[in-house]
Amino acid sequence: MNLRWLWVGLGYALLAVFGVVLALWVNDADPLWHPSPAVVLSPWLREGLSCVLGALFAAVVIVATRALVAHAAWARALHQELRPVSVGMSTPLIVLLAALSALGEELFFRGFLTPWIGVIAQALVFGAAHQIRGPSRWWWMGWAAFAGLALGLLYWGIGTLSGPVLAHALINAVNLAYLRDHDVTDRPTRLGGLLRT
């Protein structure tokens, strides 16, 4: 494993620990469960519903990503700017980083920040934390803020972090593999490559 990815994984693990410690200290609450969810459900129903909704949200984001990259210039530009991060990553590394980033970011942004500053404010902070260089910066921050809002609403609404963690991990794993494997600069050809379209 590249030393860079070791540091990234360690950073996400530390973010998870930081989120748990701050949630226990500042919010006086376990970050896995929202202290005052919008809907009170039995534990089994809460966990099951959260996971189903998280998986559905992940599927929508994954499909939307592909549709936007295929049809929107801003999404293609963003894809191209983010792609160098994933090129050369192995599938096990993608899965590991997707799991660590989902756990770290959900424990910190949803588990700690949502009960403390609210759903909308944590989404804005989440979006601002997704800074990149280049002209697609604002699109990436907006996309991240939208995802943070949806995941925050899921956490607050159902009351458990399991759905947001599942959604985040699925989105990151599938979309990192898509970034790695799909080069938007490859233009489709007609007649077996004799004519460029």
C-alpha cells in the first residue's frame, strides 16, 4: 500500500475517534444514535429502515453521478479533476478507504455536528470541507453539501447512524471505482474508430 493512502486511512480513523470523543464530551450523547430523532422507532425497525433508506439514497446518487457525467459539462469537468486521485487504486484499497472515510466522516459530521449545530449547518461545513483546486471547486462543494444534508436528515429523522454510514461507504466505493475506470476524455468512435464523433 502506498504510504500516502496509509496516512489518508489513518486520518479517517482519527476523525472517527475525534467525532466519538467530541460527541460524548460536547453533546453528552453516543454519536451512533441521534439524541432526539424526529421519529421514535423500535431498535430493529430503526436500524432496518435506516439501512434501506441509506441504500436507496446511495443508489440514487450512484445513478445520478453516471447520468450527470454523461450529460452535463460541469459533471464531466468535475469527474476529470477528481479522477487522478483514483487512478492506480486497487479494488481492496478503494473498499478500505470507502469504509474508513464513511465511518470517520459520519461519526464526525453527522454523529457529532448534527446534534450540536443542526442538519443544515453541518451540511454546509461538510460541503466546505470538500475543497479541491480548480474550476470545479464550487460544484464539488455543492454536491458534498447536498449529500451532507441528505445524510444529516436521515440521521436526524430515523435516529441512527447505520444508514448514513452504509450510504456513504457505498457511494464512495462505487464512485471511486467509476472514477478510476471511466476516462471522460475517451471520446466515442464510429465505424470501429475510423471516424471520431
